[in-house]
Amino acid sequence: MTGLMRSRRGALLFFGLAALIPLVVRDAYFLDSLVLILLWGALSAAWNVAGGYAGQVSIGHASFFGIGAYSAALMVTRFGKGPWLGMLVGVVLSIGAGFIIGFLSNRLKGPYFALSTIAFSQVLLIGVSRWRGFTSGGEGIPVPFRPGFATLGLGHVGWVYMALAMALVCFAVQVYLERSRIGYQLAGVREDEDAAEALGIATRRLKVAAITLSAALTSIGGSLWAQYVGFVDPTYVFSVDLSVRFALNTIIGGMGTALGPFLGSILITSLETYLRATFAGVKAGFTGIYLIIYGTALILVVRFVPEGLAGITTRLRRAHA
Amino acid sequence: MSAAAPILELSGVTKRFGGLTAVSDVSFTVPAGELLGIIGPNGAGKTTLFNVISGYYRPEAGRIVFAGRDVTGLAPHEICRLGLTRTFQLVKPFGNLSVIDNVMIGALTRLPTVSSARLEAERVVEACGLASHAGSHARALPIGLRKRLEVARALATRPRLILLDEVMAGLNPTELGGMIELIRRLHADGLTVIVIEHIMAAMMRLARRIVVLHHGEAIAAGAPAEITQDRRVVDAYLGEEFVLAQA
Amino acid sequence: MDPTARLGPAQIGVLVPLAVATILLGGIYALISVGLTLIFGIMRVVNFAHGEFLMLGMYLAFWTFFAFNADPYFIVLVAIPLFFVVGLVVYGLVMRGVIHASHNVQIFTTVGLSTVLQNVALVAWSGDFRFVRPWHLSTVVRAGATTFNLTQVVASLIAVTLTLALVAFMKWTHAGRVMRATAQDRDAATLMGIDTDRVYRLTFAIGIAAVGAAGVLVAPLYSVYPTAGLQFVLISYVVVVLGGLGDMLGAMLGSLIVAAVEVGGSYLFGAAWKEIFYFLLFILVLVFRPAGLFGQRGAETLGV
């Protein structure tokens, strides 16, 4: 129980700071980093719902991110409607996609599940790249900036609170999964599906539900990201790298812990921001160097600290207790 | 219903894997409240039979009726909710969860809230002699306790019939005695129990009636004393390390 | 009755080149996939970085062609030992520590490796598309009414030869038998005194040598860039899943099926959409043959 209180104290500190910073700091560069930390943290938390809590480790979550990003962008540019409606459409489409992926991949485990999720994101990548008439294909879509809440044209401070709201929603969903009946049953599914079935848990339905919920949250994050960054293109929003990013933040922070994805995001996003500033002058160098470090971090963390940062702190506390 | 009303009826149950018939035309009836043993040499189809009864395999032929309801082809979780659950020979604990959480997940099948399930789990953990390990990670338990956890978790689903798959294998004599006592107690409390065991000696001490499987067929059924006299049973066990003399 | 007898000359005129194209492409896919399936079959690891070794093979072909005007088909002879050593090194540095780890650890280790290799290539050689144009690319070979360039034909012949050599190695050599024994039962192999670590090291090195050689072979046929491996590795996933993960002959058959789908799909619907067909095929396999082709060890291991 004290462990639970302590982890909540960490969350209070993190989210509290995020809420207070914009009142004090006005530096655009710093606030931009904060928005990205919160947004990537929220998206990783959304991944964690399926990957960490339900054990459905996907490397195709960019599918839902891309659906959300494109729905919001296309709603604005093709239909002249607001991004909120696009976000809603994205959620509906992602629920559909999540349901299909979850249903079709239901019996698959481990690497097979990962392969099938990659395949789905590739189908979307190819589809969106080829359907030029509607999606502008590989060129991507610039999303116009129109000031106002209805058009999600916010300033940096506004975006911090928007990203914070998203982060809090994802955090709350995770906390619910730690405490509720369905959360415990999902943990059973994650640990051993056969045993969970024998105990009366409808494992398949539960897995599909977890993937669908995770997909819906990821899609909302994608819609917000599209409005924040102002540009979507298929090779980024449907990329395997992006899917890995959600997983990486969560793994570094601690899979199946509510604060883990945010801890991972603080670390990885800050690293990215720092490297971007440092290697800004190097041609093609920045993304490359950043990704080399991130890939290496992934290899080292899964091998040496598989329980992540959240796990280390628990371990240290146990050692002191 | 009389005490002898059947809780489980198998008729002509057959399960094939490709060309191999793992369970062949098996029929038997289990009256409510019985403690039935199923024995047979390695590869006789005992575990496959459990997998068919509990819904993990769909049989190619035959019918399984549990408490008057045809459960053939239902999913394991549906069968569990009707009151029939099982343990696994190779135990499948939720390794990263505590013992109490393992059992609580079983209890949640009948109980709507986490708090009520936790109370129930505490009761079951106590009854199964796991109270002093309630907070340990399941994967940290020694095999004897893991077998107990397997039983405790199944009991938390409040079954009317429980299938125990070799819960005594690999236990030391003390643990074995404890497990036999636990099974007897559950049986005395009115639970119907079907036990699979490879080792006949343990079974002889426990079961009132035994079904013998050999090459997927039920070749004999009866009281332990009758079984040991059966020619086919003796033949089936010839060359096995555990000879009937041990019984 | 000969089934082709009822077809008119026009149909045969189409079918023959399509069949030849399928065989040529299938041969190359077989070599790409055989290493993946070998590594999975013996080590039980899906190598998500498989495509990146192919990409490195393509760059080897490019740079040797660029610097020395070396023909890629001689470079194959260099690539095999070179990538064998690369495989040994990567095994020692990365794979060895996770061979007994959980699926998740293995997945993210190879995914991380894939990210690292792609971006090392990006930083070292930029994201530009490069091309290898040896003389035989413009030499024409006729099959019926259609033509193929000599490069395609030779690449496929070499690929098939190497694949068959690998199958023969697995079947008839002592090392191959030891590797297959380990694939069947790790624990039993250990009990029999087999040094499984050596087996895994050899397996990984052979798998990487095969895909590296394949990279050299395909370099003249496709453009060379840091993420070039992705399209091929996705194909090889489909191939090995179709053929049954771990099954080398299955992978060869799977290669022909995927090649047929690609060739047929391109012919009927245009080349732009051909990738869609792999994935539809992949999804169909998932839906209809998950037990047979995917989780062959699913329910069967339940209580054994």
C-alpha cells in the first residue's frame, strides 16, 4: 500500500510541476519540450494499456497514431471542419482498426503478435501513400494554424495544458487498470492466458478490449500531435520507429506501471531535444545519431534493467526497507 | 436430486491429433460428491482428456454433460463459470503477482468487487496453508507450494467439480501427505474431485473409484482393489517404473 | 490431358514469362528468408534486424562497385565469410545474452539492433538512393515473348544454389545434424553434451551470411538506401510464416508462393499495389491457418 502511495506521490510531483511550469517559465523552447514530454508520455501510456497491462506487445501502434493524425488533418483540410470532429472520427476508426487487429491477432503470441501488428501498420502506410487523391500521398499534408480552441490553434501555454489533460486521462486509465477487477483479470491474461481461461476469464474478449482502448487513446494523441506539429506524412506517422518509440519510453520507465511511460518520456524526449540542439548543424546527422542512441538504449535496458526505472526505484526501496 | 445424481457424464469422447487418436471413445459418469481417480501410463491421454473436459480441446466426437448441461465445445472460461475448473500439470502461476493476487483473480470470477475478492482470497489462501506466503511472488515459491497455489486459485472460483492434473507429482513425502489431506478435506466438504495421477500408489490411498486409461481408451474402471487385479491394467503398466506392488 | 493444351497461344504467351518471373523472384526470396527461418527454428528468436543485414549487404555491393567497379556476383564470395564474421560478432555482443530471455526482451533487442544498424547506415552513407549498375543489367535473356536481364537470372541462380547448399549442409553434415537436434529439443541437446552456445553462434552466423549474400545479389535490382531492408524483411516474414517458421523447405515453397502473388498481382493490378498483396496474404494466413502455420506449439503444449 505504501508503494502505491509513493508512486502516486511521484505522479503528483510530475503532473503538478507540469501544471505550474507554464505559470513561471515563458521560454518557448522549454515549453515545447514539456508539451512533447507530456504528449509522448501520454502516447506511451496508451501503448502501456495493451503492451504493459494486457501483455499485448505491439510494434504497430503507429497505425492508430496515424489514423488519428490523418483524421484530424483531413477533416480540417479536405472537409473544412474542426480538428475535434476529426479526432472523434479518428477514435471511431481506431476502435474499428483496434478491434480488427485484436480480433485477427487474438491467438498470436510474442513475436507473432508483434509481426502481425507491424504488418497492419505497413498496410496503412502503403494505403495512405498510394491514395494520393485523398491523402496527398507521400508528400504529406500541412495542417493550417487557425488560432482558437475550436481549431486547436493554441499557444505554447495552451498546448502544455492540452497535453497535460491528455496525459492525465491516460494516467487515470492506467491507475484504473491497477486497481479494478478488470485490471486484475488483465494481469492474469498477461501472465498466463491458459490459466486465466481456467479461472473463468474471457481472455480473448479482454485482450481485444485492451487493444481497442489503447488504440482509441493512441488515436487521440495522434490527432493532437498533428495539430501541434502542423504537418502529417505517412512515412513518419505510420513508421515502425514511431511504434518502437511508444514501447521504448514505456520499457525504459517500467512496463505495467502507471508512471513508467512518463519517466521514459522525460528521459528520451529530453535526450532528443538536447541532441537536436547539439547536432542541428550536421546534415542528416541528428535523426541518425538520436536513433542510434535510442536503439542502443533499448538493447541495454531490456537486457540489464528489464523492469525499467520504476522497477529500479521499487527495488531500491525494498533494499532499504 | 439424490446424492448419486451425475455431475459429469462423458459419452464416446474422442480427440485426435492428425493421425494419432489421443482419447478414444471414452465414456464414464461421475456422481456428485465422488472422488474419482484417473490413472494410466505416460502418454495414455490423461491430460488430453482433461483438456477436452475443461474446454481447451474440442473433441472430434462425443458429448460432455456437466450438471445436466451439454458443455461440449464451450470455451474454458464458460465452463469455469458453470462450476467446473482445473489445475495444470505444469503449473501456470501468474509469476509476477503475489500469491494473494493470484488467488484473488480466481475469486473475481464470482465476486464483483476487488475488496470482496480479496477477503475471499485470504480465506482460501488460509485454508490451503499458504497464508505465510500470501505476499510472495508466485514465481519465488518452491514447486510444492506452487502446486498448492494452483489448487487454491482454482478453488477461489468456487467450483462444483475440480480436475486436478498431477498435483502430487514431484512432491516430497511431507508435501505429498499435506496435499492428500487437502484433497480429502475438499472432498469431505462436498466438492466433486477428479484426480489424474501417474503414480498409482498415491492414487490408491485417495480415490474410491479409478478409471484406467491406456492408449487413449478407458480399459478398466472400479475400486482400487479391483483395478489392481485387472489383467489389462497389469499389462498396461508392465515395463513402467511404478509397479502395482507399491500399492 | 495436358491442362495447357486447352489454352490458346496468347495465354501461354502470358503464363510462361509470369512463371519464369515467379521462379526468378522466388529464388531470391528463398535466400533472404532461409536465414530468418534457420535462426528462428534453432534459436527460437525472430530476428527483427534481419532486413538490416540485407541492407548492409546491398551497401557492400554498392561500395565495392563504386570503388573498384567490382561485379556484385564476385563480391558474393567476399560477402559470405564477411557476414559470417559479422554474425559471430553480433551474436557475441547482442544475441548471446538474450537467448534464454523472454519474448519481449528478444523482440526489443532485435528491434533495437535494427534501429541502430539503419541509422549507422544513415549517418555513415546518408539517406540518398544509390544504384549498382553492372554491365549484365543491360544484357537481355529471352523467355518466350518476354525478356529478363541477365542480372536477374544470375542472381536467382546463385541464390538458389546457396539455399540448396544450406539445406544440404543442414541435412548431411555433422554440424547440421547437431543444429537440427538442438532445434528439436534444447534440453535434450544439452544433456547429450551438445554445446548449445556454439550451435546458436554458428546458426546466427550462417543466417546472417545467407542474408548478407542475398543483399549483395539484390543490390543491382533495387535501389540501395538505409531502410531498404524493411521491404524485404516484411516479405520474408510472410514467406517464413507461410512455410512454417523454422522450416527451410517450407521457406522455399513460401518464397515461390509470395513471388507468385507478387508477380500475378503486379500483372493484374499494377506494380504500385503489389506490397498490399503480401500483407493481405499475411493476414489471410493469420486468420485461416494460425495453428498450423503460426502457433504450432499453442494448445498442444498445454499440459504435456
